[in-house]
Amino acid sequence: MFTLNCKGKLLTIDKPIVMGVINVTPDSFYNNRRQFTVDSALQKATQMLQEGATILDIGGQTTKPNAATISKEEELNRVLPVIINIVQHFPEAIISIDTYHADIAKEAVNAGAAIVNDVSGGLLDNAMLTTVAALKVPYICMHMQGTPQTMQQNPFYENVTNDILTFFIERIAACKQAGITDVIIDVGFGFGKTIQHNMQLLKELAVFKILEKPILLGVSRKSTIYKTLNTTPENALNGTTVLNTIGLLNGANILRVHDVKEAVECIQLLDVYQSAN
């Protein structure tokens, strides 16, 4: 069991929970989750909370491979109105801000976000860890090899599981030194990894339990699924559910998904299965 202090809201993870993805971007890799307006983002947040999402992850900067970067001002203009609007309508909702910029993390938390989700593990902005520590919110530390612009250019590891475990040992120590109390780890499926790397990480996910941190699993509709199945992100829901199930069996605590209802059902069925005599 894990407990996270989300700006005074105590989040207890005694069984797996779901994080719903709301991309406030015009170029997300999955078309059906691009939320262009505050109203449409609020509608999606409403649906996700009704379907059982515990956390809503708001992102304004696309981090798919070869994604074009946008200014921090543009990213703020995308995410802040959405966060403010969701907080007004759902004050008890737990919101995470998906950004690798410390300035945006600070603005988003001040607007109502309660978790910082950083795809770079603090390596793209030297101020990120001290900023999160000062904000006193949980930090999702993800592994990414390179940057979104370079990460899929021939990614290489001696041993992907061992290499990323070493990475987390170092980054968790850096988080602790900075003063961050609650750290969540995300091995970063698809972020500087081949399909084989991703499958090895999923198969060996339980190795990361040694770190004694909540494990976030983010495989939803990613290319490992749709390229393996020779399909599209739009047709990758069934594959997502399969990999989410494997991840849960191997120790995942948080499922980061585009489809909340299906992820919640996955957790419910697995819970009944595991409690059967």
C-alpha cells in the first residue's frame, strides 16, 4: 500500500487505480483524445471521473516521437484554463500536470493541479526537482532515453531493465536530496525504446517493486501495440487491455490510459480473479 499527499488530499493506493489522459493538444498521436477547447476537455474530465478515474493527467505539449516543441507560453495557455475549469467543477478531483518545464509545473499546481508528471525525470529542466519539492506534491519520474525529438533514433541498452533500474536508483536519490517526499516511477514505454525493449520491461516490471515506489504503467494505444498488431491507435484498445492486464499482474499500481471505463473493468475483473479460492 502507498499513500500520496496531493496538496492535502491523501491518496491511498491499496489497489490499482486509473489515471485518465486529457491531451490539450492539436497533434496527439491518438485523435480521439485531442481536446481542443476548455468545454470539450471538461466533458472528457466529467466522463472519466464518472467512469472511475482517480487522477486526471492534463498535458499541453505533445511528447510523441519527433514531436515539434512549442513555447512555454503556448503550453500554459493550453493547460491552465482546463485545470482551472476542472477544479471549479470538480474540486475534489486529483489533477496531474504532464510537463517537463518547472515553470509550468509551478503555475499548474498553483492553479489546482496536485501531481507533477515529468517525462524527463527532471533531466530537461534542472529546476524541476527543487520546484516540485517546494510545491510539496507527488512527482512522477519517468525514464526517457534522449528527447522526444531523438528518442526513437536507434535506442540502445546493455540490458533495458537493469539500465532503467539503475536510472531510477539515481533519480530517486536526487528526488530525495531535493526534498521530494512522494515519488512515482514510470519506465516510459515507447520513450527511447524498441518494441522488444518495451516487451522486456513489461515482462520484468516486477523487478521495479524493489524500489518500493508506486509503479505507473503507460502503454495505452502506443505504437508497440498497434505496430505489433498491424493496426492503428484508434483500433488498439483491445491490445491496450491485454498489456494493462499483464502489467497489473506484474505489479503496476497506476494505469495511465485514454479509455478509463475499460481500465477500471480490467482492475475489477483481476481483483475478483486474484481473490478466488
